[in-house]
Amino acid sequence: MSSTAIFGGTFNPVHNGHIKLATDVGKNFDIDRIIVMPSKIPPHKKAEDLASDNDRLNMCRLAFEGLKGFEVSDYEIKNSSISYTYYTLKYFKETYPLEKLYFIMGGDMLLSFTKWHRFEEILSMASIIAASREKDQYAELLRESEKLKRYNSEIYIIKSEPFVISSSEIREYVKNNKEISCYLPNKVVQYISENKIYEKMVEK
């Protein structure tokens, strides 16, 4: 059976940690394609200093271009509503009805998963791959996945090296003219510089 994984996020900006997590999944699972999905309006967190939809989409395309098995989708970006995972998975389940569907998330998202919109139906549509990226989080995620088994879920917990900096810290680095080239692909760094992304955002 062919398979597709959805890797969603704000990607504001996309950085090497996102790429490492996605490629780790590709190495450890027999997945035919991983679809990178920038969100329009993220439901689970406040989006501060949010770059434009087009800029975040372009940065993702630059970050993942040339990586075998990866695609970048504008499905959520094109929608004007909040980017609920349920509706995204429903769309891709209908698009690839004969394929096994996975959804990739960070470990912190799994810990709040039962608060997600129609989370039980999400579990019925896709297997979850959650990444443990913080010290001592792996055991906690295993316990949470055990609790979710009551919903007949299929959840995989993988260990992924923690990334040394967050997207919000990268945005602050840009505003303060600090070096960011070690945290992002060169093409993304160049795109941010040429288009003055985050530099033009003023603290509120």
C-alpha cells in the first residue's frame, strides 16, 4: 500500500530543525511522499510576527526543493478559515483514498491532542508520528500514546535531536541583525534577506 504523510506547521520561518524532523521520518518509515503544509491560521497557538502566506510558502519550497519524496502544498494557505487538521486530513484522505495516511507532529502537540478539533476522527483517518525533541519527553509521550489507544489509534513516537533555536528566536535574530545562516538553508536565508522579511515587523 502506498502512503502519504502530512507535515503541517506555521513555518515562520521554516528552519533546519523542521527539515531534520521530516527527513528523520522519511528514513524511519516506508512513506512514499511527505507533504509539507504551511498553515493559514494556526488553531493551537498565537501567530506573532507572522510572515505573509506567500513568503512562508516560498520559504518552504526553497527549503525542501531537491529532497526526494517531499512536496509542498498550498492547500491550507488557499483557505481563508482556521487550519484545522481534521479538514486537511479529510481532503487528503479523499484525494488519496487507497493510501495509508500519516500525520507528523511535535511532541508538545501530542500532549494537548485531545483538545484538538474532532481529534477522534483525526485518529480514525491517520496514524500519528510524534517527535520527542526535548529532554525526558520520550517517556511522557509513550504514556500519552497509551492513553490514546482507547480511540483505536496508531501512534508512533520517534526520537529527534532537539533544535538549538526556535522560529521565534530566529525572527528576533533577524530584527537585531544577528547571524542566522547556521539555522536555515542558505536559499531561505537569502530569501529572508532579499525580501526583508521580519526586518519590517515592528514590536507591538
